[in-house]
Amino acid sequence: MYWNQEMECMPRPQLADLELRRLKETVFRAYTFVPAYREKMDAAGIKPYDIQKLEDLAHLPFTTKQDLRDAYPFGLFAVPMSEVVRIHSSSGTTGKPTVVGYTQKDLFTWSEMMARALTCAGATRHSIVQNAYGYGLFTGGLGVHYGAERIGASVIPSSGGNTKRQVMLMQDFGSTILTCTPSYALYMYEVMQEMGVRPSDLRLKAGIFGAEPWTENMRREIESKLGIAAYDIYGLSEIIGPGVAMECELRNGLHVFEDHFLPEIINPETGEVLPPGEHGELVITTLTKEALPMLRYRTRDLTSLDVSPCPCGRTHVRMKKVLGRSDDMIIIRGVNVFPSMVESVLLNVAGVEPHYLLVVDRVGSLDELEVRVEVSEKVFSDEVRKLEELNRQIRKELEGALGVAVKVRLVEPKSIERSEGKARRVIDNRKM
Ligand code: DLL
């Protein structure tokens, strides 16, 4: 049921002592070995020994993606390259990618985090894990891989892509756990349909989905189509990769593996630390990372923390499902819109498929949001009047939920690009 009961269920006062000890060590190492951290702390007038209690964390300066870019590629590493045994990097849509490094011990920590995460979804040494996260510089593939091996499960390193072969492997090898992005899981289902494979004939029991936002409605959609339990896993390269936080069997918030990662929520405008329960930007400090210690890293992901005890017995704080990043938010005539808000509305409408795209344009001086929605074959072949009626209904519901005028375009089944990794949900033509 647990991978590491001692750590995952540690009484909170004891956990706080452990966190403080590890925080002091991390700050000391970052200050001593990374000139960029030392300069920032000196400029803020703070020394490692000023950290005497967990609340003192709030005095440390933040670290941002820009700091990683400024230090490209290895400038924030706190160990010599001879100690670095793995390098990953996140693509980044603009500018230089961010580069992250791991020591031997960091890889051991990461596989432990992933072993915990997989165990949360019921994985054991008897599981057959089909790992369809991309292998390569992206952390998803190798991150899950090492965790599954650590448990002793049988891993199929199928990586992303070649979807027909994925389905064949599932059938022939009897995969019990699927790991990939939620959007790729849906695409796999479509390919199963085309191949005439029924999910009920497979042995799949659970899916561990992450690397992009997905709503509760999307969870229901995946669960009912694939006939599995869908779990949310969260992580980011800068902190370690997948395995920063994971849902337990209750699937009501993701436990942040707090003995290694210390979470805070801040007001993204002011930087002020917010109390538990309040919604804001997640900031994470690593407590054990050797190669790339991160002090108060601003993730840009928006969520809140729940400190109430979880019936699963794990004592680690839970974060709410991440439904958006501050930089995925699009502003339409002054109104903030997240793609997940659109997803949530669409998946409640009968006849609509879980494939959609937001297209933003500037017409004259006005922003225009068009939501392209795929409809089912059956609906698509309906009379024009019915399609118009559906269009009107979706528009009304979207406008009600978003508070901004929306154009809806119903598109043919399978006409929106499918994703084998992170789905692209927005095309913003205003920035081009
Ligand atoms: O996406 C690591 C990962 C791999 C996580 C596989 C889970 C599974 P990056 O490519 O660095 O790392 O992207 C990190 O993806 O800051 C979030 O914005 C987003 N993200 C990751 N997991 C979730 C999730 C990997 N469960 C960025 N829900 C993060 C929502 C997520 N967003």
C-alpha cells in the first residue's frame, strides 16, 4: 500500500524537524557552491544561518526559469560535472531550454519518488507497466522507467508514438498500468476503436497521467472509455521530473513528497506567502537535491494546499489538481481564460468529443476567441438545424462559464491534431 511507510506516514512534527534540517543543509550548500545563489542572498541581506525555522524560508529570494536560462547550461549546478551522471532538459517554447542535472544520489531519490507514486496507483512487482511517456531529454520516460524497475514491476519502455504498436503491446504483453499524458491516453482509445480492440479485452487497470493539465471531466471520460482508474501525477524537470506529487487511492489532491520537496503557495503578483487553502502559485524548495538544489522555485503552476489529514494515512500535504499555469492563461478583452475551463464545460455536453482547440485572434482592435470543438460522428451527420442548436448551446455555456464572448466552431471528428505527448490547446495569433 505504501512504498516507504516511515517517510510517507511520518507524524507531522517529526516531518517538520526533518524538513528544517534538510532545508538548512540545502541552503548552506547552495550558498557555498553556487555563486548565483550567493549573490542573490547577499543582495537580499540573508545568510544561511538566518534560516532557523521553516517560516524563515519566506526570507529567501525566489528562483525563476529566467535564472536557469541566465545560468545556461550548467551554471546553477552545485557539484562538479564529474559528479553529474544524467542531464535532462525541458524544451521551453521560447528562448534557450532549461537544463537540469542529477548526481547518482539524485537518481536514487527520483526513482524512490516514482516508486512511491506508482505504488499509490496500485503498482507492485507483478505489474506490467507500459510507459508511453517520451524517452529522451524529457523527464517523463526515464523518470517513470526507473521507478517501475525499482518496484520490480516489468516495464515496457514503449515511449511516445507509434500508437498502433502501443495497442498491440497492450494486448500481447498484458500491460496492467499505462503511463502517458492524458491526451495521449485518449488518442490511444481512438486507435483501439479503429483497430477493433475493446478495452475490456485488455488487462489495463490503472493509468498514471500527467505532464499537462486535465480536468475532472477529462478523468471521467478516460476512465469510462478505457475502463481503468486514472491517477494524476505532477512534476517538473526543474525540481526532479515526474514524482513531485501524486494522488493516492482517494484521488482527492496530490500528496507532495514533502521529505524531499517543500511546497509554498504565493500570491503571484506580490510574492507574499498565502495560508493553506488559498489559491496561488506553487513554489517549491528541494530538500535533498545535490546537483541542482532549487531554492523557492516559482513553478508558475496554480493550485492550493490542503493540510487536512488524508484517510490514506499519508501525512504529506496535498495539492489540488493543477488546472493551469499563469503563463497558459490567455487574456481575452481583459478576462482571464484557462483552457481547462473550456475543457470542463465542453465535456459536460453530450455529443462533444474531448478534443478541442482555442484560437485567439485580434480583429481590428478586439480580441476574438474561437473554440473549435470536435463532435461525434453521429452528431456530425445530423441535420444542420441540430448542429446549429448544439453550437448555440455550447456557446451559451462557455460564455456563462468564462464571462466573455466566444465563437464556437463545430469541426469534423478527428480533425483536431492528436498528441502523443503534451497536447497543444491554444493557438494565439495575436503574438505572431
Ligand atoms: O512534465 C514532468 C512530468 C512527466 C510530470 C510525466 C508528470 C508526468 P516538464 O516538461 O518540465 O516536466 O513540465 C512541467 O508541466 O510545471 C506543469 O505546468 C505541467 N504539469 C506537469 N504535471 C502536471 C499535472 C514534466 N499533473 C510542467 N497537471 C509543470 C497539470 C502538469 N500540469
